[in-house]
Amino acid sequence: MKSRIALLFAAIALAMPGEFLCAAGNANGATSSAENPYDVLGKTLAPFANLLAKNSKNPNRAMTADLRLASAENIPALAPGQTLHAAVEFPDKLFLHAPVLGEQVTICRNGQDIWAAPGSKIDALLNSAALPQPPKKYKLGDFSLPVPEKELVFLPVLFQVADGGNEMLGEQSCRVLNVKLMPELARALGVEDWSARLWVRADYKPAQIALSKADQRAVIAFDKLDFLQTLPPETWQPAPGETDVTHLPPIRYKQLLDAVGANAAR
């Protein structure tokens, strides 16, 4: 299930017109209810696209995010209160700390150096899971967008955005957008029943997103989201005193991500 949700919003992110890839946040720190909802979504997603666009002129090529599952309805695998910490730096660094099978697990890629903790838990997961075998000579490439960057300008027809007005989220006034993929693409990805409701802060950063399908609903809060030029080297190293660490070759790293994804989809 989560893999399909990820596909849905990856496609939405790729649907930004080319000029949005260089859009900046509102210098006045406020959004207008009269602002076109497509423009609001474009400014919200632009930093994420810049993160992966090889030819981006934006200096911010790194991101840190703290996400929290605010609520979940009729999705047994998800427990409200679960958190995920992520860090990404172009072209090849990734850090994830999230619950897997009831335990907090860390997965980190620093170029071709890959480690995970707790190592005993990771090894057990890899040894017990029935996972597809990547090619024997599997190697990790740099992060990239799944479509040519020059084609981004032609992709806005892939999604539908409707204005949901303004709502207070805590002490913040947020612009609300209702987002769906166009029917043809949604059918191709098998997500035609899914929709999203996005709360956008005055600085165009997402505050919260609700994903819905029939009687299932998950609300994810963005407790922290920062885009930076770079992250310190220690971001990609085990925490001081961390001893239960396993190092993985690229092929096992690919299998680990498959295992985590399979567990999340249950």
C-alpha cells in the first residue's frame, strides 16, 4: 500500500512546470487565498524537485525531515505516533530512521558505503525474508528523477488540484489543497481510489498531508523540514557508541529496502 502512495506523490512532484523548479518561497512569509492552487503546489514541491534534478541551479541540495503519523484509520500496520527521520543529500547520500517490525531501524547510504543498525535485526530480516534477487552485478547509481528533466515542463496535465480554502493547524493558518492524479495515470499506477489533502504553511512548506482511500485514511505531520546546501559529514556515520552495526554491499542494501517496503505494505 505505501509503495503505491509513494508512486502517487512522486508522480505529482514530477508534474511541476519547468518554471516552478526555480520558484522561491514567498518573501513576505504569507500565502494568499487568491493564489492559484497549482502555483501553491508548485512552490511547495519545487524544493523536492530541486533536490533530485541534476541540472538544478538551486544551491540547496540537501534535506532533513521529521515526519509523524498523526492518525490512521483502518490501516492495522500503522500506529499513530510513529515517527520517521530522513536526511538526503544529492547525489548519493541517504539516512532513514523509522520503525520496522516494532523496532527503530536505521539505514544509511553514503555513496557506496552502506550500513544499518541494529545489525542483528537487519541480518535476521534479510535472512528470513523471501526477497527478489537483484542482478548479481547490481551497483548503486546517483539519485535522479525518473524522467528527463527537460520533460518536466510537459507534465502538469498529470494531476488535478482543487482549492480547499484556509484552515488553522495548531497556531498556523494553512492553505489547503485537494490533490489527485489524472484518471488515466492513476489507473496505470493502480492508485485511482487514492486522494490527498495537503496543508501548506505560509512559507510554502507542507505542514500535514492526509492520504485517503474508501474507509482508510492516514494523516502524516511534517514536524520539521529543512532544505540546506549540505549536511555535516557525521550525518552519515553511526551515532557515537553504536556497536550493533552491519555493513552491506549494494546488492544487500537493495534487498533491505525491498524488505522494509514489503513489511510496510502488509
